[in-house]
Amino acid sequence: MNWLREDKEIFISKLNYLKNYYEELKSFESLLFLQYIEDKIKRRAIESLLQLIVEVACDVNSFVLSKSGVTAESYHDSFIKMGEAGIVEKDIASKLARTIGLRSRIIPEYGEYKDEVVYKNISIFIEFYGKYLKILGSKVF
């Protein structure tokens, strides 16, 4: 792929937003579940960060795919198509696609069950979005 300078700048800007949200989430990596439960502000911050990470990553996916003439039908599909296009390894793309379900569940669910699910996903997001950032950061479009 040979991108225009403006496209590269847009891509880098989007990736930087994602990296910033990722780094903010990573600052909660050592948070214990009890600390998570007891601190409503941290819980809400983490929930918001998980949602923002998914939103921005899917925006990046759509942008990258559009430069190849590919359109994703959904957020989930955007990760699958990134894998099919060879931009992100298929197994990583598949795991990232599963994070879309969490984003959808955060909004309507309440209580302890939601707290457990969100807390367990902090490390998953850190692992796989870290890989995603590393892969896309190394791409030269």
C-alpha cells in the first residue's frame, strides 16, 4: 500500500489516541479486584477506557481497510477483515474481535457480575491491544 502523506498523518494521529488510552488502562494493571470494587471512580474510568479503546481501534481498522477498498460491516467484522487482509495476524484479530462483545455488555449491565467481567478483561485488553499497537506501529503504509 502506498499512502499519501495526509493519510499517514491521519493514521498516526488515530494510533496515538489509541496508544494514549491504552497507556491509561495499563496504569490500572496492578489494581486488585477489591480495590477495583471499592473505587467507583476507577471502575468508571476503566469501563470508559475499555470502550474508548474498542471505538478508536475500530476507527483505525475502518481507515486502514478503506485504503484497500475494503468495508467492514461491523466493529467485529473490522478485526476479522484486518486478519484476512494480513494486516494483523488472524489469531490476534480473532481475539480482538471478541472484545467487541464486552464493549456492548458494559453499557446495559450493572452490578457485581459486570464488575467481575470488566475486571477480568483488563489484562486481556492490555495483552491484545498491546500486540495490536505494536503490529500497526511497525507497518509502513
